[in-house]
Amino acid sequence: MKAAVLFESNKPMPITELDQSEPKTGEVRVKMLAAGVCASDHHVMTGDNPTPMPIVLGHEGAGIVDAVGPGVTMVKKGDRCVLSFVPSCGHCRSCRTGLSNICDTNRETGTRQYDGTYRLYTSDGTEVHQFAKLGVFAESVVIPQQACYPMPDDVPMEVAALIGCSVTTGIGGVINQPNMRTGMTVAVIGVGGVGLNALQGAALMNASRVIAVDIHDHKLEFAYKFGATDVINASDQDAVAAIQEMTGDGVDFAFDTFGHKLTTQQAYKATRKGGTTVIVGLAPDGMNAEIPLVELVRNQKTLVGSYYGSASPHETFRKILDFYRQGRIDVGGMVTRRYKLDEINLAYEALERAEDGRGVIVFD
Ligand SMILES: [Zn+2]
Ligand SMILES: [Zn+2]
């Protein structure tokens, strides 16, 4: 089985032949068909998100189940699946309280499978980690059955792959906010893969104003296709002042989909009295933001994090697949570049250049 393996940060990932164990109890093997090129993998490559190595990256993927281990009941061989990068255990405290997107067991076991062991080895026997238990930059993955969400035949694989991360994180992070109501004003700071989907989420919620903020004009132009009603280039104007001017006193909901103290502070300042700031993007490990505490209290703002759509990933997948099949969201239009697995390093160079839309690895 071939996979792109990261042995060291800030080095290219060589395509490497790995030994892959058979699926154990409750696990399945999925032949990969499409994998998205997401910035979260890039944070590992650069060392911003320190992660054990060697590791196979890739956490946004879709494929077809081609082998099942003992005791698998949720999927069967031949099922086409969206893969969840949080394969919820179902019995930890977070899962029991409805937050299976932040499953405790998944977090504790991290890049190993649920029994704490590995399924991938180099030719000299070194254990290889799977990012988010997946590691989809590989011809196949052995993963928990809970990572698989079977989907209808009419959904293209590259669409399914994107639903596995950016679409669910962006749309779910908006539509699953409990205080979101029709006609609210929304700003989205950062319109990469997740940001474009946050715009679509705001459109699904009938926001009266959907303001996209970025530092690249070409990305803002692209954002109009996904529901932006107004755009602001924060490199040539003060984004907070511009949002306040457009809305009178700030937006009801501001989303930071980039993840940095500067964008979080912007989102917070652009949020109106009684409004909500949602942080969706992951900042570099250890970074803190400065939030004016008196203002937080007196203006009764809410500051909240959102991970993987804020709710059960499988339940958000269900909603998104319905929206997609009804033509209410555009997912295919985000895919602007396609690569083979052995072009993975080129795919990440395009991401570094901040090109529009999303790259997808398409497997034979
Ligand atoms: Zn759990
Ligand atoms: Zn991702």
C-alpha cells in the first residue's frame, strides 16, 4: 500500500510503500477514492501543530469499504462513504452528552486506533501514525467503522471528500449555532475552504447580509459564488470599521475561519452588542488572543469555539448531503485543482500560494 508519509516537518512527503495490517474488531479497510487538500494537514507539515511522526496526513476523504473486520455492523463491503475525522466512540462523556464531534476517546487515542495500536508500518517495522485516525493520503486506510458514513450513489466522490472536513466545519459551524435566526447579519473572516462553506451556511440560514473578509481580491471575487453579499479586503481597509459602516453597529454573528489572534480580535470587534463571535479556524499551537473583558460583559457578547460543525459529524453529514442533493449548496464548484497522490507536494505548494478553491487528490 502506497502513502505520502511525513517523516520530518518542513520536508516534502515521499510516496512510500507501507505494510498495512488487516482491520481488527470494529474496524474496516476503505479504498480511498478522493482526498481534500486541507490547511490542517499543512499546519502539521510546518510544525505549527506538533504531531508525532512518521505520519500519513489527510483527514478529508471519501472511499469505498473493501474489507470489514470482526463485529462490524454499521457498514458493509461496497459501501461508499464520507469519512469522519472524529470517529466518535459513542460511550464517552462527550458522546453521551451529544457532542460526539469532540469525542474523548478519539482525542485520547489520537493518531492511533481505538485499541492504542497502529495499522501502518514502514519496511523496517517503524510504526506510522494516521492523522485523525484516518491518514487519507494513502491508497487505503484501516479505520474504526464509526469513521464511515454511508452515502447515496449519486454523490460524487470528490464532493463526499470535501463534506468530510471543510463543508461540515464551515456549514455546520453556522447552521448548528443555537442562536442563529433568519435575517441576521453575518461576517466571515477568511474565505478559504472552510470560509466559503461558512458563507453557504449563512445563506442557508437566510442571513440578510453575508460579509466576506479576506486579504486576496481573487478569493473575495470567488466568495460571491458561495453566498457573499458584500466583500472587504482587509489588506487595504480597516475590516472592523467597514463592517460597522455596512451594518450600523456590527454583525449578529462573526466567524473567524482563519484562526489567528488578529482575525479573532477582528471578528470579536465586528460583533454587535448581544452578538456572537465564533472561532472556527485553528490558530498556531499556544497562540492567545486579547479580548477586552469589560466590553465582553457590558455588550453582552458571546465568544464560542466551533469544532467540526459544533455537533455530531454524522448528523451534520446527513443534513449536508440533503442540501447538496437538492441543489441548495455548491460543493463541486469549490474543487479547482485535481492531483494524483504522487503530486501531493505540488498540491500543498498551491495551498501555500493561496490559490482559489480546493485541491483534491483523485485516486485511480
Ligand atoms: Zn466518544
Ligand atoms: Zn480539514
